[in-house]
Amino acid sequence: MKIKDIYSDLPILETERLILRKITLDDLEEMFHYCSNDEVTKYLVWDTHKTIEDTKAFIDFSLKRYKAHQLSPWGIVDKENKKFIGTIDFITWDTKHKTAEIGYALSHEHWGKGMMTEAAKQVISFGFEHMDLTRIQARCFVENFGSERVMQKSGMTFEGILRKSMFVKGEHKDLKIYSILKEEHEQN
């Protein structure tokens, strides 16, 4: 399995409440809404978007990655109101070792409703069923309890703390790492 095989035409994924699809320029304002919120970006590796041009630059970057058949995000759309509320993606994929890592961001208004867990479970299933993965992991800053809860509720197991493993926003950060194996996923 090669990255091009999946990302030559990123498939639309669907859950009970969500549609996961490619990001478009039509998502600009709704994406800026949450990307410009300091609460949302507090535990993310990227800075709060100060202007709508910051968000447009990210969308342009994503569109180029879609076109080049490279790892790129799914936009998360709430089926009920058709709002663009976040992103989720495989931020790394090692085809030789059959491993990948997911990352995600969600609009503050949708925290605590299980929506990111729903999206993560769908992406994890897709990874095991269509990308020939053996292991999927996720990491978060140790103080990011919301993200940690998503990992737990997605069936992942805590592996440990990676001490000062990432230099972000001017400081070295400790990260919690969680993972799920294909055979564990199949048992659920």
C-alpha cells in the first residue's frame, strides 16, 4: 500500500453525526472561527490564526497536498447543521512499518459531545481496513485532558510520557502517547 493509493482521491467518510471530507475554500470562515480561538489552539503545535489569511494559507497548503497525493486532512462537518467544525488526519504514515499517527482539532463549541471520538474511531477503522496499518498512535501535551480522553474513548492504550520530546511555542513539552493495534481494534 502506498500513500498515493489512498491520497490520490481522499475518500469521504461518514459517521452517525459527521461527514469527513476534503477541505475547500468554502470552509474558510468556519475554519477561521475555531483556528482563531486561543482555547482551541492552546494545546496544538500551530499558532492561533490572527487573520483570515492565516487560515487561507493552511487551506491552500492542504489543497496542494490533495493535488500532490500526499497526507492531507479530512474536514469534519456536522451533519445536523452542515457546519465545518474541525479537521482530522494522519499526520504521519510509515508504509514500511505499517504505522501511522492521527492528529485533530475541533471547534470549541463541539467539545465534550463525543464528536471527535466519533471522527477518530472512523479514521482509525479506515486506517486498519484500507491502509494496511498494524499500529495507529496519537500524542498530546500532558495537560491536554480533552485530547487524552478522545484517545482513551477511541480504544487506544496509554504507553507513557515522552519527556521534553517536542519544542513548540518556545518550550520543550512532555507528550503523552497512546496507541491501538489492529488486533485490538478488531476485538472491539
